[in-house]
Amino acid sequence: MCGIVGYIGHKKAYPILIKGLQRLEYRGYDSAGVALISEDGDLNVYKAKGKVSDLEACCEDKDISGCAGIAHTRWATHGEPNSTNAHPHYSASGRLALIHNGIIENYMTLKEKLVALGIPFKSVTDTEVLVQLIEHIMLSNELTLLEAVQVALHQVIGAYAIAILDRKHPDTIVCARQSSPLVVGLGADGDFYLASDASPIAEYTDKVAYLNDGDIAVLQPGKELKVVNIDNETQHPKVKQIDITLGQLEKGGYPFFMLKEIFEQPACLRDCMRGRINVGADRITLSAVIDYREKLINARRIIIVACGTSWHAGLIGKQLIESLCRIPVEVEYASEFRYRDPVIYPDDVVIAISQSGETADTLAAIELARRAGAFVFGICNAIGASIPRQTQTGVYIHVGPEIGVASTKAFTGQVTVLSMLALCLAHERGTIRAEHYKEMVRELTLIPAKLEKALESNEQIERLAPIFTYAKNCLYLGRGYNYPVALEGALKLKEISYIHAEGYPAAEMKHGPIALIDSEMPVFVIATRDHLYDKVISNIQEVRARGGRVTAIVTEGDTQIQKFADHIIVLPDTLECFQPIIASIPLQLLAYHIAVCKGKDVDRPRNLAKSVTVE
Ligand code: M6R
């Protein structure tokens, strides 16, 4: 939620900031703003409601000179999206400008004190409190900006990544983080970049420092990166090399990132398995399992914590791990788990799944699990994000940056990692026969080619999509491994087309939802060939008998279902437990094409943000 960018050095800041905001727009897009210290030494702030393009239009006739600036794209929490509430916020005297990602929980108390001192406020945001507090402390105690930030942050409760410009010190940006991500890029010319993730920085430098909670960084061109904490103790964040190509950050000829990411999946899953499955395709090696073998194979129980799509991947992981490793698995919404006072044993293994690695609820669930003494394992995509740094070990899914708000390749990457993990643990625990293990590993390596085949249904789905644009509600049904696929298909449709959709275990339908079925209600059934196939056919007949219109996702060679379904989409066959990876493809494409037919902004659906860094 909210994206932050900053630059200070010898280049013009404005173009770098605007490009950076475009890269971060997936984090929020209800308003945007930029602050620049001009060549004349003015501190100019420009803001606009809407997208980054609206900000650019607003800046057309403005002074955009200067080599130091900060910029922000907002996902509103406190105060409606308008240009007053947009960031950056000026301090009362106009000397400071500040941007913020996060939530200041005690902002009301702080604001009351500042208002009582006669300090005027323009917006209704929690963020403006920070800039007024910092300036008030700085002026009334004759402190430097860094000192004032340290004193102010002692009083602040909440989550923040902030960056501040001071008109009187145009050669400095001060920034700080607590529970919201912040990355500093170290340019070759002694210049500094700053962003919520590495994507706006990758174009200029591959050297980055991920700030840790409590870090305050002082960026001054030509000087060493200075990092201290609120008590002024020097900190040493590691400088890392990032490996993000520009092609990964651009649409590459596709109209939307989501479609590009759907089509990238075969290549992404090859990347995900590379180096982990050997050339002979009969062994999986995960370094996390080698390093923590005893802890993992002796787990009394596994608890998976995640949100949204990652939670759906967790439901598939549960079935894989229970059936292959015979370890009991619970799957929890991180947002519920963190507040539920759950029973956690020291010999539990908690697996946190997150694409972004920054989801606030998942981070809080990890903290709770660690406090209870459990071993915490992360499955994450964004390299260097908070979750991989706060878990004891883990596995990256390596599917490259996912920019479309609707998660696609991260989901199939997560299920692929969970498959490898389950197979690895089963092998180590001796709960799988050697031949079966080899057969499964071999089959997993064939999945990318099968995804290529599944993607051939794109044109058929594009032709089908207009039929469903009228729908107000849709039902997605699946059983066993395909039940989470139904949930995920419904979530995809909801979030980008705004059609209400529900995912349901097909057999549960007769306990309630069947009452909804009529000829107006499209029903999508995942009916691939597995041990529940005949039962799913019965469920389809129950829908048909009530006038429901069925689109079935079936396995190639199926001749039965076409008798009962209005439309069928054919997929390559695989083992039952890997079917979710393949069956997700047509559902992603369906959601995409329906949303496009309805004229929706697929990559930036209303009210959503890619990275949910507030609870
Ligand atoms: O980054 P995470 O995987 O932790 O994000 C979790 C959810 O916010 C995310 O999966 C969300 O549900 C997606 N928009 C779904 O497409």
C-alpha cells in the first residue's frame, strides 16, 4: 500500500521519480505527488488525485528542476483520495516535505497536542502529523533534521516508511522504516535512490541496501550511506546485488501485465525448478531442507499462514504435505491467526507464504509464531523483502517481479514450491516409495510444457468471455485438490471484473448454494480426471437439473462431460496433485478476458493494492 520513491545526486530528479512511481503504481493509485528542491532552492510540492499520469499532467507547466526529490503514489487509509490528502505533505513553515507508507496509530493524540500548540493542519491524514511533529521538535529544540526525526519517532506508534526533504539542506534526504519496506540504491556516481521495492531502482544500479526495522538513513551524494537507529547507534544494513532485468518490469507488448504474467508461467516454473531438480529429473534438492532437515522432518505439525491467493496456495500445500509426508497441516488466514491466541508448540513448523514478502498480517503471524518458539519457514517471491528476512529459512519461488495486482504466476510458483517441499520432506521421512517419488519428480518437470499447452486455450476463452459479462454472480466448483482452484478462480474474477463470485467444494453446494442456481448463474466446474471425477459429474448434473449453465474444465480425452456442459475447456493430463497448477490457467484467462470485455483496468483494480502493508 502506497509507493515511495526518492532520488538525490547529480541527475535531474523529476524523470527518475515519475518513472519510479509508474513502476510502483501497483501499490496504490488513488493519488500521487512529488516534492523537488529546485535549482533556485525552493521546495516545490505538486500533487494530483488519480494516477501518475494525472500528476504528470499537473506538472506540465511547473518548475520541475532540481536534483533532489521524493515522490509518492497513495492507497488511501486516512482521508479520502484527493489532492490535499495526497503526499508529500509540507510542514507548517513549508521548510520540510514528507512522504509516508504505513499507518501512524497514535496520530490523533499527537495531532491534538500539535493543534493545541497552534500548528495548523491542511489534510486529515495520519501522515501530516509526522511532518508537523518533526518540524516542531526541530525548531523548538534547534536540532538537525536527523535529530528531530529520532526524537519524533520515539513518540510514534505504528508502521512507517518515510522520506523527508529539508529546503535548508538541499543535499540531504532523511528516511526511516518501521514495519513498512524501504530500499536504498547506491548509484555509481555517489548518488542515492530510494524506493518501497527495488523495481524503480534496478534501472540505475544493482547495489541496494534493504533497511531494517528501526533504521534511519541519511542520504548525501558523494558521501557514505549513513544508517543509525532512533538512539543514534550506527547500523550496518547489508549491501546486496539485485538481479532484475528491465524486461521483467515492462509489459513486453502485452496490453496488461496480468496477461504477460499469465503467459510467463511456463518459463517462470522452469526458473522455479532450476537448480532444485537435477538433470535426470529424479531428485529434488532444497537447501533449506538440507540445512534444517531434523527440524523439518520431525515437525509435530505444520501451520501455514498466508492471505488471499497465497492462502489458496496454502490449501493445496496442506493436501500435498498431508498425503505425501503424513504430517498434519493447518492453514490459517494470517489476519485471524495473529489475533486468535492460537496453540503453538515449539516443535511446530510455521510456513508463511507471501508473494510480496511484505503483507502486514503475515509478518505479524510470523512474529507470533517465533515468540511461541516455532520454527518459521518462508515461501516468498520478492527477494530481500521483510518475510524472507524474518523467517529462519525458506524457499524463493523465483518467478520474477509480479506487477499485475491479480496474482497469477506467483500462485503457480507457490504451488510448485509446495510440491517440491512436500516431495523433499516425504523422501527424507521415508513416507514415499522410491519409484513413486521419482515418477512424481519427473512429472513435475513436465508441468511447464503442459502449461504451454493449456495456454493454447486463450483464444477459445477470449471468444467465450463476452457471454459472461452480463453475470452478477458466478459459482466456481471443485473438489479435492481442485477446491482451492475454485476459490482462486472466484477471487480472480471478483478482484478484476467486480462480478461477485463464490468458490465452493462441489459437494457442499447442496447444503445451501444450490438455491442460487438458475439460468442466469454461470457455473464453472473444475472436473479434471481424478479420483473424485464421477462424483463431480454427479454435481454437474445437479446444477444442470436446476437450469444452471455449466462451463467445465476437463482433461483431454474426456468424452463424458460434454453431454452435460454448455462449454468445455480442455487441459493436458497430469497427476492429480499437480492438476491445480494447470487448471488455474483457464480460470486466470477467463477472469482476465471477462474484465477486459467489461472495460476494466485489469492491472489496477479499484480499491486494491498489490502489497498490503497495513492490517
Ligand atoms: O503478497 P502476498 O502474497 O502476501 O499477498 C496476499 C494477498 O494480498 C494477495 O494474494 C491478493 O489476494 C491478490 N490480489 C490476489 O490476486
